[in-house]
Amino acid sequence: MSAFYRFYHHLAQVLIAIFARRMTVRGVHHVPRTGAAILISNHISYNDPATIIGTLPRQVYFMTKSEMFDGGFMDWVITRAGAFPVRRGALDLNALRHARAVLERGDLLGIYPEGTRSRTHHLQHAQAGVVLLARQSGAPIVPIAITGLEQVFLPRFPWLGRPAISITYGQPFYLHDLLEHPHEQPSREELAQRVMQRVATLLPRTYGGVVEPVTV
């Protein structure tokens, strides 16, 4: 963990304490303490990465939409935190090579398979890039479910919602765990939806998940 990332890690914890009425973290032990892994999460807020950063003791290198790298302050912050750009809606070979390099050196890669933030806060269809990276690297995938963050900043007075926030880390899995039988050959698109189903199993129905709402 770089010195700047360590600072960001502690800053994120402080910000969570300020902006959340209550924070519940589950399953951090599912994230490998060493070695490569692909972290995938639902995407409901611009604050999703900071929440993951604040709750994990390892550095995560996030694949981030290229529009964020605009030369401004947030560009400066996320670049020093190890984020790297990806062009949405296109096959970005440079981003894929960078992501593979992160995994090859045994680090954690953060991806939002939906490709963009969900404005309804419900799960969206996943893009197939996560399947390509998992196949090429052989790295385990760790599903993450986040709730409550979309209510931190409200569109009306008093603007600060101070919601109860939860983040749940699920058990790691491999692509072959998603096959219904050993010789099945689903398309990358089908596998991508099965990958996101692992996130759905951690989310309440109000977020497009399959579990009953959890009081946190």
C-alpha cells in the first residue's frame, strides 16, 4: 500500500463516519490477504470506491471511466490512488493490458462490471470484460454489495442524508464455479450475467438482489 493510498484509506474511514449514520461491514475476511483477485461491485454512487478503500486493508487498483481523468483535482487524487482509465462503450485494449498487469503482479483489481453507475440503484447487465480478465488471469472473483450510499447526498434540503450504509464481501469464486456442468460452454455475455448474479445474492430486493432487506 503506497503512502498516499494509506492516507486515502484513513481519510475514507473518517468521511464514512461523518456522512453515514451507521456503517455495517460484513465478510472482509473473504478478500484474500495476498495474491491477485478481481473485486466486483454494484455501482450506485460516486462514493463506492472510497467505501471499498476505507474498509479493506489492501490497496485496490480501480478501473475508472476515462472522463474522470480530466486534469482536475479528482484526477490528481485517483491517479495517486492507483486508478487507471477505461473508455466506456469500446474495447479498450490499453485498459485491459493495465488490468492484466495489476493481476499478474498479485494485486487487487477493482471493476464495476455494469460499466456505469445505476441511476435507479438496481443492478444492471454486466459487460463481458470481467469474464475476459478472469479467464486470462485465472484470478478469483470477489463479489461486493453496497447499499445506502445513494442516500448520502439528497436532491433537497437538508441535502445530507446520513443514511445507514452497508458493504458485504461475498465468498470468492472462479469462472468454472459458474458452469452448470463441466463441459458447458456459455458465451462471455452469459457468464458475465452469472458473475453479476453472485453480487445479486448479496443484495436486498430493493436493489435488484434476491435477499430480503437487511436492517443495518
